[in-house]
Amino acid sequence: MRSRIDVSVIVPTYQGAAYVDDCMRSIAAQDLSGVEVLVVDDGSTDETVALVSSHADRIPDLRVVSNPQRLGAVANVNRCFELARGRWIKPVFQDDLIEEGCLAAMRAARRRGVPVVVCGRRYRYEGGAPDWQREACEHLLEQSLVSRFGGGFVSGAVVADLAVEMVERRVPQLNFVGEPVSWMIERRAALKAGGFDEGYVQLWDYELPLRLATEKGIVLVDEPLATFRVHGDSETARNLSGSAFAINVLDRLRIQVAYATGSGHRAVRGAALRPDPPVGLLATAMGVAAAARRIASELPADEQSSAIREIDAVTAPLPDEVPEGAPSPWDARNAEMALLLELSDRDLPDHLLDDPGDGGSGTETAAVITEASEATEERADESVAPGAVGVEGQVTGASGVGRLRRAARALRTNQWWGHMLGPITASACLQLGWRQVPPGAGIARVLGLLWVSVFLAAYGYVVNDASDVESDRIAGKSNSMGGLPVLARLGVVVAFAAVGALPWLVIDLEPPALIVLLAVYLCPLVYSIPPVRLKERVVGPLIDASNAFVLPALFTIFLFSPLGDATGPPALMLAGTLLWTASFGLRAILKHQIDDADNDRSSGTKTLVLLIGESRARRLSHWIVFPMELLGLALLVATVATWSWGTVAVGVGYAALFHGMRLTGVIDRGLATTTLDRGWWMTWYQVWPALLLSLGLAVWEPWYLVVTGLVVALFWPRVPNATSIFVREARRELRRHLRGR
């Protein structure tokens, strides 16, 4: 009987009557051929089991097992794995949902010898989820493997490198794999690895798939096929409210010790040796242990002894001091300082304030304090419960960087900074070169363009948020304008509109540019504000795409047109610009509406995606809009060729070489950020066209190195990250080649 079951969908339940019916309906909507659905209840006293059993007529192979005594959340999941009969396990917890076609897509994506498949997921916020939790979830999405790499296979070495990166960033607990509803695991591999470590409170569902993925790689499905519901009754919410020390200190300590000493994390230790200098995993674990002991000593007296016993048990594999010759011994000191700064407002212990002598410098200490301060300000983003150990302290409250970050989050700069400013900057560079604009006037107008782009993008978002306060409240979404009275919202909108217009007080605009600029101001109003509110009409995505991409590109053309004559056919440039920006913008809006479909559905917001269906919207984006986008890009490449063949040759050569090397296996195919559908979105469009065109300008006129500097400043976090990936891969492939010889 076991052989005919390919996948076991496991549903561990406990007191889930409020949610489990929706969960079972989403499972029943799948193609269940070769699939069993195993529900293991952990002693519910509500209607959970009855509701599950009511789906027996829609789920052919449904098994319901009740534990004779309560095991607890992690042990119950392990029992599900033991009782399952399928070769693969697909967890769907009682409050989770999976999209129609989820099982089929994940089964089709499997790859021989790779034990983990992960799909994209979305969050649904219910029951007044606090802002810090919403921000934490959005941050997890941004950091996830699917967001970083799109779809396809990612090697174990790349996953291990990311685990080490999280250690370096002092966030080893950041789950970049995904919640259980987003993954499917080979049963035999999970059981052979010992199952889920029941010592963890929160990170058990991260540590095991990470351990398997670092050994044999992971397959990604670039579609949001799973929904994780965020509400006050969830296991996660109970953990965050009742197990603060266990999550924020013990879980973090446990995974650090596992990385440093655990037999299942050899790949992570190997990855830690690749940077120069290496990352000291053992030293870091010892530093976290020292911080944990200090924090435990300040717990209430009745909790201290048990906390210290747990710390002793977790740290038993660690030596008493960092061995001589171990990598980066100062990581112990830095890790201890970072954790203490993040989790409390206490004074630092004396040994952390002492001059490090010949092992370090005051500069190093300052750098660690800065990093730890940033970690404190981002505490909500990285799933640390507020008030868990100590309170938000002086570091957070006094930091200007923290205030800037909170303002950026309120304006959702992560949603528009790259994919809007990148194309606009590239368009400006194209116009400067194509028209051979002198650098004096050209640089001044580039600065004005970037100024207006930033403030009008923010203007568009605050108009939208001000109009969506009520619908976002119904949907349970956070809203930057929700806490402001009506007049204050109006004041914010007017302020951004006015500040955005400042450059044009000193730079004269020709009538066409002025008309387009007025249209940029008008579009967010007709798009968002009732009674017109075009966002709820079929033309909504076209209007949004026009405002975000087409109109800014037209404004850029008219802004620079008086400054020089074209070097090629204007029709070619105009057709390429309109086709590329309209298609790229429409694809961006469709993606946003697909990702936000659940929230829009629950709030009653009508969008194009909800009218035509998510599957049809994906096909529209992939088979119609994206090819049009590539055609527009080709026309723009031809336009660039009329003034700089060298720039075209470098750009096309880079793309062909990099993708060719990846697709032929010369470099790691797991670098899926370079795929057309995802990576050109995330990296190519956002950085390289503007950077390449600005360098082409600088070759013609060195003063345009100022523009190159602006591009690097705008996208600085992406430039070193992309460079480090390239250098790391080059070193790895060189070593592999030398070993092969």
C-alpha cells in the first residue's frame, strides 16, 4: 500500500476549529491522485476532529489519528512524519491554505536526489496582527530563497553561504527557507536526519529543511502557492507571547551551537571558511552563550535556575575558551556585544568595553556597536518579540538611522526604489548619450529628475494609502496613514507633492514636459480616490503602469529633448521606450495584484487579477506581457547602438556570457537571480542598465562619472552584494577546476 502513495499531506491539529475547515477545503481542491491526507490531532477538545472528518467524501484517502495524550506541537509533527505512508511529505497546518495546483506544481518540480522543494508563499493578516509582526513577515518574504533566486535548483553550497551570511548579520534565526506550508520534504531523508529537533521552540521548522538543503540543495517554485495566516491564535503567536527567552535567546543559541559543532551542519562550517577572513562559527556561538548567561542572570529568581540549566545543556559541545588558531576569535566578543545590545537596554559588561588590544581596535568595536544598533532597530523585521527580554532601549530610541528606516518602511520604499528609480535613471542616461547632451546641463537635470522621482513616487504611495485606510483595516493590512486624522493625511500628501516640484522652480520646463508632469500628479488621484478609483476597474493596472513607468519615461524624454539633437531615429527610441515601460510596468502591477489577491478579496477591493483569475493573470504576464517587454528592450538596445556600439557590446556580451555559463553548468545553476523572469526584474533592470549606460557616457565625457557615482549611491546595497556573489562563485569554480586537474 505504501508504494502507491507518492505524497502524504500532513495536517497536525490542536484546537483548530476556527480555521481547519478552510484548510481542508484548500487541500480537497488539489489533484489528489497518489496522495493521502493524514490528520493527527493532539488532543483537541473543540470541533476540530469533526470538521476534519466531514471532508471524507471530498478527500478519497483521508486518515484521522488522535494522539492518546498531548505531545506538543513539534512532537506531533514528528509523529505525522512517522505515520505518513508517502515518499514525500507536504505539511499544511490547520490554519494554512494552499492554492489550487500547489501539489501538482511542487510534485512536478522535484529533482532526483534533492530532498526539499519550496514554493513562494504569501501572508494573510487576520485578527488585528500588530504592525511589527506584519513588517517581520514582509521582511521574511524579501529575504526568502524564492525572492532571492526565483525558481529552479539552488545548490547546497549557496544555501550554506546564505546561512553564514545570516550569522555575519547577527540574525541566524532569520528563516529564509519558509514556513512548513511552503515546503515539501522527502520523508526518508527527514527521518534519516532524525526528524525535527524538539529542543527548539520556534526554529524547528527552519533548522531541518536548512540542514537537508545545505547538504543536497533545494528546488524552488517561483509561484506563491501557499498562504500562511497570521493571527493571535496561531502556534507562532502563542510562542512569541509566551516563550520570549526561549525564542530570542535559547533558539538562537541552539542554532549557533548546531552550526559550530553539529554533525548535520558540516556544509555550513565549510561555507564559513570560504570568506577571507573566515567566519568564526565557534567563536560566535561562544559569544552568544556568554550573552545568554548574562541575560539569564537578570531573569526573575524563579526562572534563573531552569534557564541556566538549559543554557548549560545547549552549550555542552562548546569548549571553555576559543581554541588557539580558530577562525576570527574576536567574533565571540562581537557576537556577545551584538546580542546584548539588541535584546536589552542594559549597560555593557566591562570586558566588552575594554580596549581589545592586539586582537582588535576601537574602530572594530564601533563597527559592531553600529551593526548591533541597526539590528535592534530592525528587531521587528527579524521576528523578535517586542518586550521579550528587557525593553526597547536607548540604542533604538536615539538613532537617526532607525527613524529613517521607519520612515522608509512607512513609505514602502522597498516596493518602488529599485524597480522605479532604476529604469528612470537608465532612461535619463540613454537620453544624455543619444542626444549628446553637454555635462553641465545634463547633470543638473539628472539631479532634478531623481529628486522629483523619489518624492513623487512617495506621493503616489501616500495618496494610495490615504485612500485605502478603511479597506486595509478590513483586510487586516498595515497602512502608513491609518493612525493619522484626515487633515494630517491631506497635509502629508500636499507636502510630498510640493517638495517634488522644487527643482522646477530653477529649471525651466518646456510645455510637453510640464503637461506630462501634471499627469504624473493627477494619476494617483484618479487611480486611488473615490468615486473614480480606477484601481478597482479593468483599466487599473494600465493606469498604475502608466503612472509608475510610462509617464516618467515620457517626462524624461521631454526633459532632455531641448538639450541636443538625436543621433538616431526618434521613432525607434519612442517605440522602444513606450513598449518597454508599458509592458514592464504592467507586469509589475500584475505581480503585485497576484501577490495581494487574498487581501484584496477579503477587503472587497476589485482588481483586474480578481476579475480574470490569478492563473489567467500569470499566463497573461508570462506569455504576452513579458515578450512585449523584451521586444521593447530590443528596440532600446538598437537606440543605444546609434551612439555607443561599445556599450551595447559590453551589455549583450555580459548577459550572454553569464547566462550561457549558468545554463551550461560552468557556474552554479542555483544563481537563479539571473533568470529572465526574476533576475532581470530584481537585478538587471534595477542596477546594470543605468550603471552600464552611465559608464558609456563617462567614456564619451568624463564629467559624467558624476552620474555613475549617483547610480552606485542609489543602489549601493545591491552593487557589493552582486559583486561578492560573482567573486565567491569565481573562486569556487576556480578551486573546483584546479582540483579537477
